[in-house]
Amino acid sequence: MADTPVSEGHLVLEALAKTYPGKDGAAVRGVDLTVERGRMLAVLGPSGCGKSTTLRMIAGLVEPTAGRIRVDGRDLTDVPVHRRDMGVVFQSYALFPHLDVARNVAFGLEMRGTPKAELRRRVDEALDLVRLGHLAGRRIAQLSGGQQQRVALARALVVKPAVLLLDEPLSNLDAQLRSAMRDEIVRIQRETGVTTVFVTHDQQEALSMADGVAVMNQGRIEQTGTPEDIYERPERPFVARFVGRANLLDGTVSGVEADTVAVALPGLGTVRAAGGPVTAGAATTVMLRPHRIALTGAAPGSGAVRGTVLSAGYAGETVAYRVRVGDAGPVLDVERPTGAHASYGPGAEVELSWDPDAPRLVAAEEGTE
Amino acid sequence: MTAAPGTAPEADPKATPEAATAPVRDSPERPARRRGPARQALVLLVPGLLALLLTYALPLVWVVRMSLNESGEGGLIRQTVSLATFGEVLGSSHYGNVIRQTVELGVLVTFFTLVVSYPVALFLARTTSRWRGLLMALAIAPLLISSVARTFGWMAILGRQGVVNKTLDGLGLIDAPLHLANNLTGVVIASTEIYMPFAILAMISGFGRLDPALEHAAASLGAPRRTVFRRIVLPLTLPGVLTAGLLVFVLSLSGYVTPRLIGGGRVFVLATEIYDEAITSLDWPVAAVLSMLLLALFGVVIAVYLWAQRALEARFTGAQEARS
Amino acid sequence: MTTRRLTRTVWAAVLTVLYLFLLAPILVVLVESFDHSTYLRFPPEAFSLESYRQVFANEAFREGFKVSGITAAVTALLAMATGVPAALALTRLRFRGRSAIEAAFLSPLLVPHIVLGLALLLILAPIPLTDTYWGLILAHLGVSVPYVVRTVSAALASADPRAEEAARTLGASGPMTFWRITLPAIRPGLFSGGVIAFLLSFDETVISLFVSGQNTVPLPVAVLQYVEYRSDPSVASLSVLLVLLSVAVVVLVERGLGLRRTLRS
């Protein structure tokens, strides 16, 4: 979202928090979020991190313990669910089993007292939008999972909600359908231009669909940014670990230069990494993505980092290695594309190298803040 | 797609939140759920709780109170608080026999019902036959007919001129009719059949963990059929059998219709005695005391059931693992 | 292979015998119902519909049918009116003591009817409500409510609460959500709750024995008294008629529900 002009957020959460009585700790502890008009934000996190609770608070299904929810500057925190005008797609879709497809979609319009002719027209439009026009008279039980998903989308969108909320929208679909629906949801969101928030535990989903990603852990937002920010420039070890695979190496800052930092890593020597700001002598963590590390046969006498292959796992497109640096150094995960490199078996002596921009500083856990 | 639902809000005033609140009809200031679920629950629960209080709780309290009264001359009730009536009942040899016969009937009926129900339940739980639905329906069909009518059917089968005696006589196997009715034997036979559908249903729902794959797995590991039954099927089905046993025992302890009709006034159990004391002798304190004894018997049975359940659980899970 | 076949044959024979035992009284009742002799004999001498005619001619049976029908209808209505809101509270609301109240609602299932009958006699006799419609209805209400609460609770538990939430997010108020979403979802549960309550009351024998007298005698009590002193086959015919009636009611209502469902979509 770095390239969009600064505008006031469409959906704004301010210090939103939820504590359940009788349970230790808060489910959500002070979430601040801004979603610009027409954008799609993914809230990404492990199960139990509070992301669904946050979504349900936006929808009005859960009453926040503290904080405010605003849409277009209007405070909706005390507005009851049925007057809040949020389109919600539930994880289980929550379609009305006793109504057919068209009447499911029409429900929200009926509640708003929409005149019959307009209602019929808008239901047809909504069903066309999700490409289900031909199934209007079907019963819900006769639909496949993907079709139910589309009905749920049409039902939420037909009332032209202020914000569309999707709770784990793809988790109930099988793998093939999932990637098709991923594109479908992106297309529908683009076509309608509705401000969208979706919740997921799947980093692929979050990175590939959303304009912005908020990574959540233990009731807090760890980092917000574009998918690229989150993957390439994680600010915290949790984000680095949760989004993609990462080698995280603890060390001490030995020198600070213009745009790189020298970090002394035990067993590995000094590594230059981008990121900061940090001060010399501080404890920090360096992240190295497994696929950014290259392996070559060990050339005796070279000054490069040397290691021993502990194991090699063939995984089709890639080979996953575990390599011990030196004799007693850290063990690194290394991922190389199949066929593009000579393969090594356990026990092989190798040399490890990486591009200068591969190592990133991530703040040490509970460290700099 | 400018006409599509949810078109970018700038293009459609309908989608702004101001417009959204207007068309929705009712408009309470605060959402209903904030009134507190406890108060809502109270409003919803009061009619039901009132019904239970009047038609169940209060009458039971009355029985407890009545059991502490004493019966005077000519059906009069002496209002007092004493255990005299308990003492009178427990000290009498007649009621001792009644209690003994009640327990005896319960044990016999439970045993026979379990024995005849287990094969049927096991078959219904495991079969993949296309007749399964029909056979299941047949097994519980007797529940459609009142126990009075089924008892009537048994009278026609077990009586002096009944089906059994007629058949045996016709075959020349007996000289005099067998005494199958108006005694404990008849009551046990008829009760066994009457509680069979309950036992079958309880067993099948308790057999939930019985997975044919387990039997196949055991067989593939080299266990002969007999061993598969003893080591796999029996342990997995025993909890269901235990539940069925509890159900049948409790039902037969308090059964009234069958002992009265088949017993022909010659089988005395707690249920028939409670009715006779209350309606014929009008001795309500004694009827109340007998009811308390029946409830105490229930308590003992349930305690035994809970103990057996725990013992089974320990025997077939924890202990088994520890031994092997 | 042969031992296997032998096992299978023995198994089939055992099952056949057990099914025969289980169904014996029903078969006898069915056969007897076509007998016309004045006392029980088996097999019947001649087949006729005479004893069916006698059922309709029997004043006690006709009166008992009326008493049981009215009692069961009112009991079912009251049990639904008190049990459905309770089920709603127990499944949809969170409050302190919920599980204790749930246990209280199911506890009448644990008390033997012979004890409940005595208890109701003790409390209804002094009012005096014994031998009246209201006495019977109150006596049957306590044992019917738990079944309604259990059946409707099960229906509510299996109805998706997310669908109710979805309706709320689409602009439906609380009562509107109940009317448009919850009620249609639990309609089969409501129907079976009502039918179970009706049949329980219609079939209730032991409790009725305690609280009925000479004026208001429900059918099961009339039948019991008849069987005790007479042994002609009209009771068999009556049983067959009652089974046919309950099957017909279930099928008809099921058809009605199914029909309505097809009309709606």
C-alpha cells in the first residue's frame, strides 16, 4: 500500500480489545487497523490468535471490551448487528438450509424492505456476479462446496455492505477448488470495489489475495504491510517464522553502516544484513530464507562458509537440506530447486553462499520494543 | 459491471452507512443481547420450571412428607414426623418378601433380556444387509403397541388354554397344562419381551465405537474369530450392554402392568403393593414408604452401574496397556 | 469353509428364534383380532370382523378414546408452550446454573411412574382434581415436558447458530431471526416433540390409574380394567386399530410437511 496516496481510512479499528469472562488473558488486546476504501486486507495468524474474534467484533457479533470501530468516520461500536450493514461470509457459509439459492440471496434485501421488482433485479445481478444465475431455484443441499461459497458471497454482497468480512473463506474447500475460488474472490472484490477484510491462517492465501496483510499473534498485530513487506522485510521473528520458512540466527551488532549492519553470529562469523535501526553491541536476530542460500561443492582453502549436509529431502520441485555450519555451528535449512544444482547426499561437504541482500535483521524477540 | 451489487461505494449512495441504517425497520436503541442473557433466560425458563414444580417436584416432596406420617384406624392419616411407618414396613415379613421378589424379578428379567437382546443388537450394529432397515424397524416395532396390549398377547400365549399349552398338548408332549401364567415365570417371560426393544436400542447406541475395521485389523494380525470376539468385540460392546442393563433393571423394578396382569394377583412386587396400598387399602403413609424404598433401590442400582462402568473402563483401557 | 457356513446357519437360526420371540405377542394380537369367540383361544375358530364391531360398540372404549384424545392434545400443547422456550434458553443463552437447570428438566425421566402416580394422587386428591380432565392433564404434563425439552433442544443444537448470526448481519432483528431462520430449521424437531408428548399422554397407563376414577377414564386404564376381568379378543382388535391410527397420523402429517416444503421451493 506504499504506492497509494494517503487518504483517511474507510474502516478504522482503534485499540479494539476483547476479554472473555472467566478466561485468563485477553482474546484480543488492543488492535489498531486502518483499511482504505476499496482495499482488501488479510488478517493472518495461527488459530487462537484472536483474528476471528476481531472479525466478529467488526461484524457486531461480539461486543468489544474496549476500543472503537469506525466506518467512514462514523462510530459503529454501539450499533447492533442487524443495523451495522456489514456483509459477512462465514467459514461454514451459514446458508439457510430451508430456503433456495435465490431466497437466500434475497433475505438481506427483504429485511430492508426493498420493493419486489428491484429485489428480483438485484438478486439476479448478484447471482450473475458469482456466476450462479442458472442455479437460482436450487436447494442449498444440492450445491457443491464451491457453489455454496458463491451463494454466501452473493448473499453478503447483494445488500451493498459498507465492508465485506470473510472468515476463513477457503478453508472448507479442497485444494484445487481453493485456488480457483481464490482468483474468483479477488475478481469479485475488484469488480465490486467493496472494502474487504478476510481472516486466514494460510499465508499463501493472504499473500496472493490481499492488498495488505496484518499478521496477528496472541491477540496483537505483529506487523502490517504489503504482502511483499511481510515476506521480505519481517520486523519480528514471529512474522519471519509464520510467513514462509526462515533460518533465524541470534547474534550481536558489531557495526552499523549507511544501509547495512554487521552482525556477529556465533559459529558463522560476521554477516552483513539490511534493516535496523539498531545500535552497536545490541542483541539482534538475522533472518535467512532457505531458498536464498546457495550450495556448492567445498573448495579447500576458500574463505566462504562451509558446512556438512545432515539430510536431504526430495520434494519434487525442490530439495530441502539441513546443513550444519562448521563442526559445531548452527544448523541451517536450505532449499534448492531440483535439477538446477548438483545434488548432495548426507555427509557431503558443501560451501554456503547468499546474495548480499538476503540476510535481514529482525528485532530480537521482546528486544527492541 | 457498474450495476453489480456492491459497486464501489463512491458510485452508489445506497452503500454508505447512513443509507444502510435507514431501510432496516425496527430500531431499538441498544441491541437485545445487551439486556443480559440471564434475564432473557429467566423469562424463557419460568413457564417450564413452574410446570415442573407443580407436576413433579412438589408432588415428590409430598410423598417424602407422607412417608413420615403414620396411618391410623380406618384409613385415617396421623400427621406426625416419625420413622414409625418405615419401621413397620421394614419389620414386616410380608414386605420383606415383596422387596425380595421385586429384586428377584429385576435380576431375572435383566439377565434374560440382555441375553436375548445382545445377539440381535450385535447383528443390527454390524450387518450391511439391505434388509437392515426393515429388521431394525421390526426390532422396535413392539414399542408402537402399548404394553397392556402386548401383555394381553402374552396372556393368550402363556395361559392354560394358550398357544404354548395347546401346541405341546397337540404334539402329545404334556399330559397337564404347564403353569406359565399367574406366577413369576410368566411375568419374567413377558417382561423380557416387553423390555427387549429398549435393550436393543440402548445397546446399539452404546456400540458406537464398534468399527468393522477393528475386527478386520485383529483378524489380519492373526487372531481367530473366537479371539476377535473376546478381545475386540466384547470389550467394545460391554459399555452398551451395561447401559441396557441399567435401563432394563430400572424399568422392571418399577413395572406395574405386566406383574399385575400376568401375575394374576399372585405376584407381589413393590409397584403392585404401592398401588394396592394407595387405592385399595387407602394407606397412603405405607404407599409413600414403599415408594421411598423403591427410590432407594434405584439409587443402589445406579451406584452399582457407575461403579461397574468405572471398573470396565479401567479394565479394558488403562490396565490392559499396563499389562502388555 | 464348512465350519464357516455352519456358524452362519446357527447364527441365522438364533436370530430367527429371537425375532419370533420378540414379535410373538404382536402376531398373536393380530390373529386374535379376527377371532369372534367370547373367550381367548388359539388358533381362533373362525375369522371374522365381529370383534372390531364390538370395539366400536363398547361404551368404555369410546369414552376412553375421547378422554385420552382430549387429555393428550391439551397436554401436548401445554408441554410445547412451556418446553420450547425452556429448550431455547438452554441451548441459545449462556447463564449461570445452566447445566443444573438442564438436569432438573430431564430429571423426571429418572423417577418411576408408579412413584409419580402416587405423588400426583397425594397432591391432587385433596384439591380435589382426581378423576377430572385437569387432573389428568397436570399429571401427564410433568412426564411430557422433559421429552419436549430434549427433542427440541436436540433440534436446536443441530440447527446452525451461524445461520442465525448470518441473518442478523443481513439486517434481521432478534425476533425476526427466530421467526424466519430458527423456527423453520427446528420445525421437524417441534413436530416430533409435539407428537411424542401426545403419544406419551395417550399411552400413559400407570400415572392415569392413580388419578382417574369412574368419571374420567382414559383409554389405557379402560383397556387394563377390561383385560383384567374379560378375555375376549376385542382388546386385540382395539390394539390393531390404535396402531393403524398412529401410523396413519404420522404418515399424514409427514406428507403434509413434505407437501408444504415442496410448495415453498
